Amino acid sequence: MNCSILKFLLVLFICLCAEKSFSQDQAKDSKYQFFVEPELMFGKTVSNYNDFPSSNAVRSIFLSIGINDTRNIHSSKYYHQPTTGISLSYSNFGNDSILGKAYGIMPFIMFRPWGNHQKAWSLKFGIGGSYFTKTFEDSEQNLAIGSNLTWSFQAFLYRELFTLNRMKFRLGAGYLHSSNGHTKLPNMGLNSAQVSLSCQLNSKPLTSQKRDVYLGTDADLNRRYFITIRTGLGIHEYGGKSKPIGGDKGNVYASALSGGILFKQHLKVRAGFTYRFYEHYYDQIKINEDSDYADSPNWNASNIYFHLGSEFLIGHFGLDIEGGLNLYKPYYKEYYKTYGGSSSELKYKLKKYFSSRMGLNFYFVNTNKLPKNNFFIGANINANFGQADFSELCFGYTHTFL
């Protein structure tokens, strides 16, 4: 599968999921507060490699369209009326000839984790895609962005300043990251720290922030158990973060089985095992027929790891975060010798033994309904410790023991 096609499908999948979720929920329940929020951001790029190009201030404009969930359901109560929506963005990174500009679309989840104690504070997490006008092909100084299409991530903390009828003014600060998930090199990633000022325009007059906020204490406290099976197709370019340039793309096939506990109907905690097969590892083993791996190329191109994961459920969406311990990944030693980029034994061991995974799942049945059986599709990025390994589309099934 072509790299650009896969990345386009990843972004399209996220957008379609968000649109479907919003349209379905709007038709079924009127207890929503809709809003449009223009936001101005200013900040600075964060250097993450030698000879990172100098730049002026980063300037971004975000336009977010969202829904504040006021329904009397468990996830809404527990997260203190969470917000979901989509942000459209434009960013100028202060060096147009090298870093260029970016246009993005990003579904997000926002909630107040501290409830009654800190009503004016909220956290926002987003994951989506961006189109960059400049890449390495335009300037060899740009090792951060190797392809026009990239993943984009956002983590922001907001403080409400004041409200005026339907308007809410907020101050924010946070971090934004873009990379293509190792699907095209170089891929050092582009990071920026930014502050923001926004005005949220709501469909209904805002209630006083002095009122009590539900803490979710009457949510169903029973623990429910579940099992999940998942299969995925990933893609990446063989090499390190910065080279070689223009290499072949290879697939990564993955299957996972896990089981866990569903807490308060919206937080999943799981453990299980994942099997992966790397096409690039297999090809390298077949090329070097005299190596120690040639006797069993299929097995030596495999990866087995034990994972622990958590997933935050809001409606049709699940924000999925996972970390794992590689039990078997023999060929990574040979890969690291050539493309590891460091002679540090500690860095090698961290990347060899620890895997991470983060992404967004879309459930076919609204998770608030507590379905016994549910299917989902997901888009995620996988990493060796903190270094991107491959981007992946997955399909899965989960069974909950009600």
C-alpha cells in the first residue's frame, strides 16, 4: 500500500468517525450545548536535532467546533460534562522557506478532571492530521518533516478567565507535535510550545460556574470485565529518524489479544499480548543468508510483546494509550547497529525492550449504551520507547461481560 494513500486514509478515517458520532448523537439527544471557538496561539519551535533551522515566533489560528455533553449519563457526569469536537488549524512556524506552514484537522476531547475543586481548569487532548507546505524535499535543513501529510497531536491546559452570557474567554498553554509516524524519512518531528487566547461562542447562555459540578459518585461502581481482539496493518520506511532518504516502504502485520476491567462504564484498563511481523526485517534476513537469523527468517522477523493499556471512552470514541515490554524482537539488534543513531547501551535497551502505542478508536455502537458486543476501527502510531516505529490502521472486537 502506498504511504501517501495510507496517511490519507488515516486522516479521512478520523474525520468520518467524528462526523458520524456528532450527527448520530445530535439526532438522538437535545441535551447538548454547541459552540464555535476561535483561538489565537503564539509560541516557539523546540529544537530536537543539531543544526535545527532558526525561526521566529510560531503563529497559529485554531477554529474549533464542538459539543458540550450535558446529558445525565455516566461518562458525562464523571468527566464533568466533557467536550468533543473538531479543530481546524493554520500554523506559521516562523521560517517559511524551510519549515513552511501547516494546515490541520484534529478531533479532540476536553474535560475537567478536578471537578468541584478546580472548576475553571480543563484539559484538552487531540489527535489528527496536518498538511505541511515544506518538507525535506524543499530544504535539506528540514529534517523534522519528511512528508507533506503528518500526524498531529495536541495537549493543552486551559484556564477560564470570565464569561459573558454565551461567551467564554479562556487562556491556554500547551504542546503540539507533528510527525509522519516513520512512514517517510527523515522524521525527526516538529514540536512547538504555545500559549493561546480564545473565545468560546455557545449555543445557549452559560450557567454560573459557581454551581455544584457533579462528581460522578452515583455512577455504576461495578467492575465489568472484557476481552478484546485486534488486527492491524502498519507501514513504515526502513531506516533511522534522519536516513536513508527515499527507501522502500514495508508493512507491519499485528494481532493482539487482551483482557481487562471496565471501571465506571468509561475507563478501560487492559493487559495482553501482541504479535507483529515486520516485512523489512524479513527482507533483510533473506538478503543476508549467512547471518545467524537466516535459519528461521519468519520467526526472527517477528515481535512478541506484553502490553498494558488504558482507554478513555466518551460516546463513540476511545482515546487509547498503551505501553509494552518486548519479550521477543531478535532482529532489532541488527537494525539498531545501523540505524540506532547512538552508541549508548542504555538507549539501545530502552528502545529494544519498551514499546508504546497511542491512537484513537471509533466504536460502531455508542459505548454509553454498554453494549455486550462492539466493533471498532482505530488509527494509531507505534514507537520503540519514544521513537516512532510505524503508523497503523486496525480493526477490533470487544466483548463485555455484563
